Amino acid sequence: MVKNRSIFNFDFLFGELCDTLVPFDYDTFWKSQQTFEVVATRCKTGKPEYFEKSSCEDFISAVKASSSIPIMSSMIPIKGKKYLDGGCALPVAYQRAIDLGYDKIVVVLTREHGYRKPQLDKWTKRGYERYFSPLPELLKAMYDVPDRYNRMQEEIDRLEEEGKIYVIRPDKHVTVQRTEKDKRKLEALYEEGRRLAEEHLGKLQEYLEIKE
């Protein structure tokens, strides 16, 4: 945090980890015709911007930007512009899929049904003001995160009830934090994810009209 102004070591995550420890198959990834898009928040405007692997010249930086948590991470430059976590402006990008014309949309959430973000406390607001006061549009977007997120959850519930999207979410309260270090908790959450995926598989195939 002191050296790079980031609680996460992106040089390790996108370097030694992906290249050596758990090698990522970049060759297959880049050659695949599958669309792969990430969203990041433009710091100057506070608006979401989208980066697709086939058209973004610096896609790895876009991926870093999309996961750069405000205050905990540095802003990531992409072609001279600075970005942070896409969640600052767009917590759940289901509308993007709708706008692109997809009629089968699967939304994976990290919180249980009924979860709503609490309003920002005064210490969080002060932290945002200290770091982002030179960027008023970003600061405005950060202030609106809880209300924006909660509005989206209401719409997600409605779209799910109407059968327009398929939602996979935890079926119990999640206690793992964004900076969780407890290996047992992380492994337990991973196993919960596997269990949910297996339980949803049949209904998901039916929704996507996939025949075995």
C-alpha cells in the first residue's frame, strides 16, 4: 500500500501468478472468438466505459482498472485516461447486455436475495472527499453508489420475476470481506459457489435452451 498505493499487488497477480505459478492460457484466450468485455469507471466523468478484448489495445490494464477499488487501489491509466473499478459507476452490468441485444442474460451476484447497501458513513464520505475532491464527477458517482446499487437490485428482482434474466446469487448471508485473508473462509465461499452452480445447472440449461 505504501509503495504502490494499492492494497493488491497487480504486478504479482498479472505477472508471476498468471505467468508462472498458475499459468493462464493467453494464447487460447486471445484467439477465442468469444466476446469478453470489462467495465471501468472513467475518473474524470464518473461514467462507465467498456473495453472489449478484440478492440482494446491495452486490455490487461482495462482488467486491472475494472478491479481497482477506490482508495485501496491506484487509478489505472489507459491511453492517457485514468480509471477505477467499474462498480463505482455501474455495480451490475445487466443493462449493458440488454442494450447489446442479448435475450438470454445470466447475472451472477455476490450477495444474497434482499441485500441492500447501507448509506455511506461519515468516515467513508470524508475519505472520498480527501481523495477525490479534485474529481467532482467521480465523487458524485461514489456518493450515489448505495442508492444506485439498491435501485438496480430492485430492477434485477423485477426482471428475474418476469423471466427476462436468470440470477445466480448466494442463498445465505456472505461474511467474506473484499480484503479477506482468512483462507478457511475463502475456501468455504468457493465451495458454496460450486454447490450453487451444481444446483442451478439444470434450470440454467433450461433457461438457455441448452439440450444435453
